[in-house]
Amino acid sequence: QAPPVMLSWWDYGYYITARGDTMTLVDNATTNSTQIGVVGTMLMYNESASIALMYQYNVQYVLVVPAGGQTNLGSDLGKAVWMIRISSQYTDEFGINNADYFDETTGAYVDKFYDSVLFRLMAYRSADMDPNQATKPPFANDNAQLAPDLRANEVTSLEYFTEVWRSKGIANELP
């Protein structure tokens, strides 16, 4: 029986494959920009459009890394701009347009981004994020920035997805 397929941004591919005995659509060695663009498209589409594309690739799980909602590159919120750019550039047949998701002038996400699978999964029950994480790295020096976008746009229900696991922080997961 084939291992399950997990959708995530390419950064996590090796780790998922090695630690989770799970296949990914892209990993750190993927050089096919079209394949990376397809993954970005799945994460930028709304739920109904994304799920249709996920079925074509036999995706059973989706991993997103909110990292407290930080907009730097430590979270998928910070990496989303690259998902948008790569999708827009290499998979134009899917209709991802950079300006629909990200304002290059202000550096802010806009309109469609807040309805994307990526954002909705990250913002799902964002009020449940552990407030104690604000005193631990990497948030210790920037407590005011802990999940502002996620908490301001909290998602309380998902149409096609069911949460199967949520990290409560490293300290809470060790035996």
C-alpha cells in the first residue's frame, strides 16, 4: 500500500518523507518550478477549487506552519508571497495573479489571500494558539506580532478539511 500524500510547501518535504513515512508533492530538492507552482496554487486557491486539484494528486493531508502568525520566513504566512509569485509565474493556467493576493507596494496580503486554503488553515481556531508561546523563542522579542493577522481574521469552520493534529509547542509535546 502506498504511503499517504501530504501537501505542504517544499521546505518541509524531506522532513515529512523521512520522519512521517509520507510522500510529498515537492521537497527541498524539487527543481521543477511547474510542480512547485501547482503546490502553491493548491495553497492559494479557495477550499472548493483547491480540493478539486488535490484529488488529482491524491492528497490526503495538508500541513501548514503558522509559527504564531509571524510574517517572516519562519511561517507559511511569510512564505506565502513566494507561493503566489511562483504559481503566478510558472502555472499561469491556474489563474493565480500576484496582485489578487499580495500588494507589492505595501507588502500586505489582500482580498483573495484571506480566502485561500493556506490562510484559512492557519487562521482556523487561531484564538486557541498558546498565548504562552509569546514568551518563548522565536516570539520572545516580538510579542506584539504574535498572530495579529490570524487572530484578526479567525476562521471557525472549514468546509472540506478536518484538523487532525495541532502543535501545542515543543515544551508541551515532550514526554
